Amino acid sequence: MEALVMARRGALAAALLFAVSVTAQAETVKLEGTLSPSSEVPATDSHATGKVKATFNTETNMLKWTVTYSGLTGAAKAAHFHGPAAAGQNAGVVVPLTGSLASPIKGEATITAAQAADLLAGKWYVNIHTAAHPPGEIRAQVEPMK
């Protein structure tokens, strides 16, 4: 009987050790980008500026963001994460920013493993659209912080 109790304790200890090692592999990656009119494709004549700050949890695939901006030519009509695309290239919408588009825009979304690979490779960007600039007024390539 005592041997059975010891075996169960050993199995429990092994399971806990495994759980701790798997959890230790999870990582939260910080990402950022600077919104500017010159980063839009094509560039705009806006004087707006802004920042994207985000975190990505590699275990849960949860992306959380805060986008701040000022100086737009009018109210933000839409804002999105786009990808995959390098700086200077355009791509389709991957994650729309929903809710209030007043600065700061905060939100979160769970993304796929393939999307995560593109995001972590710096192949996503955020842009903010206005009535004066329907394709986008300001844009930021989103990259892991170094």
C-alpha cells in the first residue's frame, strides 16, 4: 500500500514538473510601431502622429493593443491590423479594431498560429482611416521590441 502511495506521489510530482516546464515556455512578446503619414502607401500629407503598443501571449495566441494618435484631419472612420506585408507594401485586413475609435483605441483578439508567425516577423501594420484619407491617413509597421 505504501508503495502505491509513493508511486502516486511520484506521478503527481512528475505531472507538476511537466506543467511548470510547459508554462515556462510561454512568453509575452511586446510589440510597437510609430504611426506616421509617410508610412502610408501612398504617403499622405497629414500631420497626424501616433503609437501602437501591443503584447502577444505565445501560449494563448492573445494579442492585446493600445493605439494612440493625434492630429488626424477628422474623426477616425476605421482602424485595422493588416498583413502580411513588409513596410511599403499593402495587405488585407487581418484584425479590425472595433468599438470606439477615439484615442486611445484598446482591444484584444485571439489570432491563429500562422497569423502569429507573420506578426512576430514584423509583417503586420496598423493604419487609421479618415474621411479625407479613406485608404488610410497614418500607418505603423508593428514589430517586436528589441
